[in-house]
Amino acid sequence: MNKKVQENITTLHKDISFNGKLVGDEDIIISGRLEGVLQTSQNLTIEKSGIVKADIKSINLVLSGTLVGNVNSKGTVIINKSGRMVGDIKSDKIIINAGAQYKGTILTKGSSKVRSLQKISPKKNSRLKTKR
């Protein structure tokens, strides 16, 4: 007998509205409305019909609907063509597809390295000499 293991996925259907704090350890799909705080240790998908007003923590985020709030992701944030977002994104990788609308600040893992490199100044006693 070959049994297929089913993933745990929480779905907020398009006819559902939720106001409060949603915390989970599984993939979450939002097709309805959510306002508050949303945290998952897995993936989050906001579908085209989804409207979310919340600060979000997740591994990966795929946005095809509307999001107003800040995102903290340890993986990839993808804003699809139909996606609309206002808020700041902190993530390792960010993909904003053509046609998507985004307003906010983006901070990637590499951004902090750029700042630290700007602080490095050349050594005064450099071994490199130039001829005049």
C-alpha cells in the first residue's frame, strides 16, 4: 500500500474575515481578509482575492493579492503581477514581477554588508606605491 503524505496547510477562504493574531507552524494560504499579525514558520501565500493588513513573519511569501504591512522573511518574497503592497520588506531574496505595485523599503541580507564595506577606509601605510 502506497500512502501519500498530505502536507498541513491552513487556508483562509475568500468568504472568511479574520481579525487578530494568527500563528502557525504550517503553510498558510489567504484568499479572504485578515487584519492583525500573521506568523508562520513555513510558507505564506496571499492569493489574488486575499486582502491582508498585518505585519508578517514567514519563510517564503508569494503575494498575488493586497498587503498593507511589513514583511520579515528568511527566504524569498515574490510579488506577482497582480500583487499590491505597501510596507517594508526584510528578506534574503526579493522578486517583484512586472506589473506589480510596491511602495516601501527593501532590506536584503546583502544590504548590511554594503554598509559595513562603506566604513572600511584604505590603510595609511599601503605597500602599493605609484610613480610620478
